Amino acid sequence: MEQNLALVLFSGTDDKLNAAAVMTAGAAAIGRPVHIFLQYWALDSFRADRIADDHGLAPEAGDAGRRAVDALAAAGQAPWHETLRQAKELGEVDIQACSLSMDLLQITESDLDPLVDGVEGVTSFWLAASDGQVVFI
Amino acid sequence: MQTQTTPITRTVDARGSYCPGPLMELIRSIREGQVGDVIAVWSSDAGSKLDIPKWIEKAGHRLIGIETREGYDEILVEKLR
């Protein structure tokens, strides 16, 4: 049994979500169970009606970063939500929305993309994370 | 060359797909296949050329070889389990 990995996604920009999706897919590929906890702006980007929108980039990207990201997308790089979808097919990936962030954004589970498996509180997250590594993005 | 004489069961054309796309496509193909199948992965992604052999070893399959073609690599894998 591979050690489980917990990812806390806070940032909602496409570059950070893409980095998280790639990390998830790699872990799933080697059989590590991945538990993803969506908070704040990351959760906002998982709204069903907005998931495919442009969620911008981290400020350090600048204009050159924007062009580089656009060029890779034009060359056929899969969007982060597609990579996550494939990772879920490949391995054990559980995506949970933070209940407090749901309150903050004033949304319900029906507002979220089907990629999200459920809603949980922070204690449930820590119980799921157990003794595995936790990464905050 | 061994890779030219190995009968290929299936070819996964992952050219144009970025890391970890080619590996994910290979895993899907291996799961769908039978033990003994030889799968050829075509990948133009540099990272996948490094990662796929490591995954093959970890997952308990056999890397038959990597051939560099024009603009892509052909990675041959035998499904062992």
C-alpha cells in the first residue's frame, strides 16, 4: 500500500490548479491515494458553470508567463480539470469541498462540478489525511 | 534490433500530449490489455521519456526498449501482470 497524499487547494488560478492536477495524476499513476480538499478560490474554480473559464494566473506569471501558458494550451496541453478527470479514472482520487468555504461562497453541492465527490469539514480532512503528507497549493 | 522484431499488440499515439498525459494513456491501455501484450507508446514529451520507464519498473512490467523517431519516442512495454 502506497502512502496517501493530501492536497489542500487554496488558490484558484489556472497555473496553480494545473500544477496540482499534474501532481495528482502522477501520484495516482504510482498508486498513491490522493485526497484533495478545496478551499476558498480553488473551490470557486470548481463551480460547474465556471470550471472551463479562464481563472487567470498567479501574479508572478506576468505577460511573458501568460504567453507561455497560452502557447502550451494552444499546443494541446490538457486543461487541469481534464487532467484531474483522467487521474480519477486512473487511481484513487477523492475531491472534497471545504464546508466553511462553501458557506463563504454561498454555494451548495449542486453548484459544483461532478469532479467534486462531496463536502467535508476540516476535521474530516485531517482524519482522511491521517499520517500522510500534506501539500498546500 | 529487438524493437523492430517485437510484435506490437497496440500502439498508443500520445504525441502532442504533455506530462503526465502519455503515462496516463499507457496505464489505461495496459489495464485494458492482456498479460503478454506489447504496447508501443508514441510520445513527443521529454518528461514522459524519463518517467514512463520508471513507472514500468515500479508497476512490474517490462521495458522492451525506447526508439527515437522523427520528433517523438517510441517506448515499447510488455504487460507482465
